[in-house]
Amino acid sequence: MKLYTGDDSDQHDPGLELPPGEPSLACILAAWNDATERLQRTHETLQAEVARLTDELEAKNRELARQNRLADIGRMASHIAHEVRNSLVPVTLYLSLLRRRLDGDAGSLDILAKAEAGFANLDSTVNDLLNFTAHREPRWSTFIVRDLVDEICESIGPQLEAQGIEASIDVPPYSTVTADREMLRRAILNLALNAIDVMPRGGDLVITSYDGPNGFEVEVADSGPGLPQEHKLRVFDPFFTTKDHGTGLGLAIVQRIAEAHGGRVTALNCPDGGAAFTIELPRRAQRAAA
């Protein structure tokens, strides 16, 4: 008979023993921890993806709301523009007839010239409204960008000279782009006129272009006061303007033209002062593939 000595270190509980060939308890715990960590990483990845999709959905909703507002504004502006233009046609005719009758009356002709200038400004406003509401597709053609920029600078030459503004063109002489030439001319002209407006006492107007792997970019920069922080998010809103004159549609038209080409327009302040507006147009092949 064997007496119990109180030392059972050599005794084993059969229930804790694993069958031969089975993984050890340490291996099982390690596998459990590994699976838990993978699940945690998956959970964090899913959370990040949900947050990204939520932000993207909010951005799409904001863009949809913006497009709906623009559509409503466009319909209203188009109706007003056509009504005003219909009224301007006979008035302009009457003014020309009146000018013939006042031939030789310097005082009356001077007053008439002021009235004609007012109607000319009104006609310019109507043109802005019609350009803003136009939804035609671009008429694609390939052309030399430098020729287009030279034409624009020549057309605004008198304004540049009158205000003491120095224009610099940094556009390669034979660089080409495939776009709607008239629409791009309108967009660059609007940016140039906007730059002229913010430099009434002179300054520098710089037009540059870059033809890179992702597409074509043209930038119009000025040496004016720059964009206030509170205006950066609103400069492309229709009818938003800080000037005493104008419709506030110039930059909205530029944005619409860029978007019609599948591109965009951005605005930022230059490090040395002034603001720069950049039109970015993707390549047609990339747009077609997209």
C-alpha cells in the first residue's frame, strides 16, 4: 500500500491531455489572437471605407443641390434675357433713327451717346445671361493655343494700356489643344477681364499654359489684392460679385465651360500677391475612355 505524501506533481489529469497529433493550447491561443487582430483590422478598414463613402455621398448631394439651383437660375435667367433682348431691339432702332434727326445738335447727341452707352451695357448683361444659360456641347477642334491667347490680348490691348497693365504671355508658340475654340476663348477672356477689373491702378497680367500627361492647363494670374478667404468658396457662384458693376456671371461661365469639356477651374492666391485662375482640360482620349 502506497501512502499519499502530498506531492502530486507526477500525477496528470487525463482531461487536460490533447490527443496525439493535435495542436497545442499555445498554438490555439496564438491562432485565436491572430484571427482577432485580423478582424479588428478588417473592422477598422470597413469603418474608414464607410466614412469615405459617407463623405463622397455628401459631396455628391451638395453637387446635385448645386446643379438643381443652377438649373432653376438658368431657366429664370434665360427667360429674362430673351424678354429684355426682345425689348432692346426696337429701342436700339429708335435710337439710331433719333441720331439721324439730331445730326448737328452737339448737346443732344452727347445725351444720346450716354443713353446708347447705357443700352450697350444692358446688352452686355443680356449676353452674359445667355452665355450662362447656354448648354451646347463643345465643337471639338485642334488649334494652336498661342494664337488664341495673342488674339485675346490684342482685343483687350486698349484696356491694358489705359490702366497701365503689363501683359506677359508664357505659352509655347506651337502648343495645341483639342477643345471648343470659341468656348475656350470666352473662358480665357473672362478671366483676363476679371484680372483687369482688380487692377485699376496698373499691375501685371500673366497668361501661362502647360501641356502635361494628364491634360492641358492654362492659367491667368494678376498682381491685384488676391482673394479674401471668405470669397474663395463663392467666386464661381452665379451672380456673386464684389464689384460695383457687372452681373457676377463671368467666373460662373468659365466654370461651366470647363465642366463642358470634362475639366474644372480652380482659384488660389499667388505667394507674391494677386490671384491665379487655372482651367484644367483632360485629354479627349481619356475622357472618351472614362
